[in-house]
Amino acid sequence: MFMHKYQNALDVRNYPFALLLTAVVLYLSFFTPPTEDIPKIPGLDKLVHIGMYGALAGTVWLEYLYRYRREFRYRAVFLAGWLAPVLLSGLVEFGQEYLTVNRSGDILDFCANLLGASLAFVVGNWVVRPRWK
């Protein structure tokens, strides 16, 4: 019953831009960073994480609202627009720690990713959605 009710809203084919952005996030998460001396700016890494996962979750929100604004289901957009990016984030950090030799997983990166997805969820639900009707 649950999956039948949300089947279309959770079909990844309905989110082409989010899929493209997911591929970009995965590439950026696993590629070998340049070895050149890049100036260290404190906190920049965490801001990048917030931005990446905020953009990913925000893109899911926009694509969901574009397709389903008339039959809005809070649980479906919660699963696709918040939980999926957070789970992806956890898997990426786990993969960086245990599947690569040039990257390392970091709980603070995961927290920044969680913050980015959460901010996108708040903005999507309380700012974008009321104006999109």
C-alpha cells in the first residue's frame, strides 16, 4: 500500500536534474583532488558540503513541486527530498573512508551535508511551496 501510494513520486526518472546533480556530487566526492597548493580557508570545506547537499535536496524539491504540486504528499517529498540525500551523504562518507586511499570520511562532513539537506527542506517547505501553488 505504501509504495503504491508514492510510486510515481519516488520514481527516480521524475528527477532528471537531481540525478545529474547526484552524479556530479558523486564525482566530486570520489575524484582525486589536485596536488597543487590550494590556499586553506577555514570552514570552506564545510560550506561546500552544505552547498552541495543543499543544492541536491533543493533540486529534488523543485522537481517534485513542478510535477506534483496539485497532489502534494509530504511523506513522499520528505523521503525523496531529505532522507535520500542524507542517506547518500552517509554512504559517500563511508565510501570515502573505506573504499578509497586518497579520501577520508569525516563525521563533520556528514553533519554539514545533513545541514545542507535540512536547510533545503526548510526553504522548500516553508518558502518555495507556499508560493508555488
